[in-house]
Amino acid sequence: MRRYARTLVAVALATTVVAGTAGWASGSAQQALTGPPPGTAAWRADHVLGRELPDPEQAAPAEVSRFFRGLTAAQQQTLVVRHPRVVGNLDGVPVALRYRANARSLRAGHDPRYTHLTGSGHRQILAFDPRGRGQVAEVFGDLSTARHVAVVVPGSDIDAGTFDRTNDVYGTPAGMAKSLYAETGRGSAVVAWAGYTTPVGIGIDAATGSLAEAGADRLTRFTDGLAADGVPAAAVFCHSYGSVVCGLAASRLHATDLVALGSPGMRADDVEDLHTTARVWAAKDATDWIDDVPNVEVAGLGHGPDPTGPEFGARRVPTHDAHGHTGYFAPGTDSLRAFASITEGEAR
């Protein structure tokens, strides 16, 4: 009987999405941004160093890392100046060079949509791609010395314009990362990673996995790039639709822990189905509206079982103090304290 009821819910979900009723039509379809960084064509044609540059589309992050570490400081700076958007977005490039290249891109862009990202000039922007709605990654702390690292993967409605909006702060990647860094402090670094095309609104993109599949590839390459630069494997915190991304990337990620919070599902039946050696955690507070989303997957719609369900097998994160869908990283909450403990490798 329970199986029959779940089937009815799944059919209702599919019908709702296809018909565009009950609010699902409020989302607009998005085209995933894939492929190499902007400026790749000019990069490929440039022989300023007297040799081929690594192909941004074909070269693995480890290969990119070896290439850059074989250059002199002057040669590295030449590439930063000539190709800031490639250097700033190419996984495997040393972190310090990416900061320098993205600062240069932001100063030269003169796009009012992104002036907030320049800040006081001290922001550590690890990725900045202005194409489409814009993608950004920012680091809090020092990745070169950090013993513990976390990466925050956001859900729907996040892009370069909403990356660090001042309303609903703890629903933004910058706000979540900054709060976690403040709770962990020195010895850690936290990356706010908005490096994929997210769904907009509650539309068919949010109910399907196509954007998450593209995002999973980008997240995997990103963590490969951190590993190539000697950064410790990260605890990856996956909020809302971001947990779908993490679920699809799980088997390939350089991660010590995967934490799904406010998750609609990870496109996996259980922890074993994720095929990861990382510890898997899940958090959902009683007031989170995500609890009203059917945890089913049928005909490509929906994202599967609730990661906080006992059958899924994830370790539970306490959420007694958290409130709503974006309250998990709020200061003073038991969930934030648990996240810090997970990041520092102290949680059991």
C-alpha cells in the first residue's frame, strides 16, 4: 500500500511539472554553462612562451598544475596579464595566481552587475566567469596553510548577482561560507563555490537532474584542481539543489565528508549507492519547506529518497536551533556547530 501511495505521489509530481501548475511554472528554463573558460580561443592561439599552452578543455587539473609550476614567476605573470579569464577559471592553476587573475578581470570588466565582488580589494576570488548569469567562487581563510577545508555548494537561484546578497544572508554561498569560517577560525579555509548554472525558481529545472549533472562535472574538476594545488581534501556542504549536484558527483569528489542539508534528494537510493569513501551526513529542520517536496524519482522527475530518512543511512546533523530552508548556517545554531566539527574532523 505504501508503495502504491508513493507511486501516486510521483505521478502527481510529474503531472504538476509537465502541466506547469501549482507554482512549478514559476521557474524559467536555464541552459547549463559548460566547456572551457572564457577566452580559451585566444589562449590556444598564443605562443608567447614559445610552446603550447595546456588545452583548457582537454588538460586535467594535475597537468595544468605541473605546467604552471614549471614556469618562472615572470612567465606566470605574463599569462595572468594576457589571459586573466582563462588563468582565473582554470582548475589546476595555483590559487594565488587565480586570485590575481580574477582581481584583474573584475577591475577591467566595468560591469555594474559585478562591482560588489571587488569589495575593498581584499576579496579572494577563486573563480569569476561573467558569461550568462555569472559564476563565482570565493575563499575565506588561507588555502595555502589550511589544515581543514570546506566547500559550500549552493542550490537554486544563485549566481554572481545573488552570490553575496544582503537579504537572506545564510541562504547565499558567501554568507554560509563566511559563517562557517567564523565558527572554525584559523587553521581552516572555506570556499563558497557557485560554479554551476543553478535552477531559477521552482520550475522543471529544479525537478530534474540536467543542471545538476553539468554541475557535478564542474564540481569534480574543481576539487581535482584543489588537490593538484596541494589543498587538503574538503568537507563538502551541499544545500538544497546543491545536494543533487553532490550526489551525482560523490563517487569522483576529493572529499572527506559530504553533508546534504535541506535536500530534495541526492539521486541515490542510499549512502552505499553514492559510491563514496567520504562520510555522508544529512540535515533537515522541522520548519524547512523542503519537507513538503515528494522524495521520489520517476521518469527523470524528482531526486529520490530523503537523505535524512533512516533507510538512507546518512549520519544525522542536529538541527533543533535551525529555522527554515536557509537557517542551517545561522550563528549560534547547533547545526553550524556540527558543521564546524565536521570540517575540523572532530565529529563522529
